[in-house]
Amino acid sequence: MNYESFLNRAYRLDRRIRRPSKAEFQNLVRLESKNESISKNLQELKDRLEKACLIFLDEELTYQESENIGMLRSLIAQADTSERIYECAARGLVMTDRFK
């Protein structure tokens, strides 16, 4: 799962954040499929992804890496569905590949 993998990379760098779980993303998908309100869950996931980006920005990044993380933060802010969150996490994994 891309969401969990991306957050795990950030967790390894800074253990002050809460460890990710698969259920977080799955709950969002489940609520979407039932046409229930996802705003609270969506905002929680966006906040977690934003915190992960900030952790990566604290590392010694190249100019291109920091620009990519900045672009990712913008995409996270615009995300409005679980599919968009998934895409952000997938992009984040590619951008932070050296932190495996």
C-alpha cells in the first residue's frame, strides 16, 4: 500500500509522528463507497501526508527534491478523493526513493 509505505519512510526519519496503518486509508475508501461523508477522514489523511512532507523537507534535499516535495504538498492540499490521496502517496514514494 503506497500510503502506508510513504508514511513509514517519514516515520523512520522522525518517530514523533504516529505509525501508519492500512486501516486509515481503507476506512476512507469504505466511506466513499457507501457515499458517506469523508471530510473528516480525508482531512486526517491529508494532514498526515503533509507532516510526512515536512519531515522530508527537514532532510538535506537537493533543489529538485525540495521542489518536488513542494509540488506534492500542493497536490495533497487539492486532494478530494481517496484516489487523489493514493496518487499523492505514489508520487511521494517515487520522490523519496533514496530514503528506503
